[in-house]
Amino acid sequence: QSVLTQPPSVSAAPGQKLTISCSGSSSNIGNNYVSWYQQLPGTAPKLLIYDNNKRPSGIPDRFSGSKSGTSATLGITGLQTGDEADYYCGTWDSRLSAVFGGGTKLTVL
Amino acid sequence: EVQLVQSGAEVKKPGESLKISCKGSGYSFTSYWIGWVRQKPGKGLEWMGIIYPGDSDTRYSPSFQGQVTISADKSISTAYLQWSSLKASDTAMYYCARQLWFGVNFLGMDVWGQGTTVTVSS
């Protein structure tokens, strides 16, 4: 059971937009910064969003992050088939450990 | 180019010891925390712990404390993850990742190694 809660799967058609939620508590998301990772099949995770809403160099602005209270959201617009992947949220927890969500599998129909 | 390159796949028997590596290049290795993340087959990511190669300060997740040892050799820009006695349940992919911190605030993990597959089977 992961400390952060994500929906197991989401889906949408190419060109559409969707959001992936990540729910935590005051021990983690509520008092720390959230990051998001994309893991394409058979590859290492890749940082999409850090510091709640910042994109590393090279990450297109189709990807966005936000945080409110003890929850965070990853937004993706203009969905592409190449976006099919597992997405993970992460943050620090007061138990002195980084924690991740269980992951969300994105399917582009 | 900033990158982390990990050692190759390992196949071991239960009870054996193992040390895998993660070599950094393209940045000041001693100025960033390096962490290890486990991913069991078909499962999610689990943060194991981190080390600051500059002074070898090491922190472990409570779930992995006492189960593994994290170390680093700053002279060759390499971090390590070590087991003294492997179990079948250690079978997983292990990633190293550079940790981003701003003061005491953890911001994320921005550079990842390619992963090392560890298989433990009799």
C-alpha cells in the first residue's frame, strides 16, 4: 500500500487533455514539494515536474503540475500515443523518507 | 552531458552478497545527494535511501534500514548499493537517481541511471 494515492489507470483519446491525481496527508504533500515522473515501458523513470509545478529543461509545456493542500495534480494536454506510460507522484514524508504514489497507467485510446 | 551509469545485471543465489554501482559524470558528483530506488517486477517505485558523496552522510528509508548499505567513493564519482545476504524478495530493478534539494526541501529526482536488474534465485 503506497503512502500516496493515485488512480490505477486513466485513458483519453489523442489530442485530449487529462489529469492524474495524487492524494496524501499533512505528513507528506501538505508540507512538502511534489514531483512527477514518467516511466515509459522498459525504461527508467524520467522527471516531468519538480517543486510542485516546475518543468525541467526539455519537458514540453503540455505537462503541468499543481498542488493544493494535501493533494497534487499532473495535467497533460494534447495527448499523444507516445505519452502512454506509467506516471508516479513523489514527495518527502515526515518519517524522513521520500515516498511515491502507486503509479497511474495512462492509455491513449 | 549529466548522466548516471549503472553496473550490469546480476544473477545471484540466496545468501550471497552483492554490490552494485552508479557512476556519475558531467556534474559535480560531490555536490548532490544520490539516492537508490527499488522497483519490483510489475510494481511501483520505492525509495531506499540517499548518500551525499561530499561527506558520505547517509540516510535510509525505515523500510530498508539494516537491509542494505549505501556508500560512495567520491574519488571515482561512484555510489554503491550493497547486500550482505540476498533474499529472493530482493529480486527487482534498482535505479540510482540524483536528488534535488533546496535547503531542507526535497524537490525531486532529476537524473536517473538506466537501472540494474538483480535476480536472486536458487
